[in-house]
Amino acid sequence: MSSKSNKRQQTMAKRNREHAVEEKRRLKREKKQAAAAARNDPDAVITEQATPEETEPTVEPIDVR
């Protein structure tokens, strides 16, 4: 049977999940490096700001009357 030799195509959902995990790991690594640099040089100024994509979405309470 040749079905075992065929590779299954990767779904877009799986690719998107993998990319999201890699992005999260990269951001965490950068955050750790910035914290380590700040510990090593307390006079250094951190200029990198969080972008809206990196911040948690805000949820406003619903006014129920």
C-alpha cells in the first residue's frame, strides 16, 4: 500500500498555531534578555514599548439595566 509512504499535508490551522507558539517564545526570549540587560546595567534606558498586538485586550464591563 502506498498510503503509508504519502505525507499528509499540514493544515493551515496547525501552521498558524506553530507560528503563534514561535512568536510567543521569541517575545518571551526578548523580554528575558531585556530584563537581564537591565539587571546588568541599571542606568540603561529601555526604549522598546509594547505594541497593541503584544498587550492583552481590554474588556469593558457591560452596563446592564
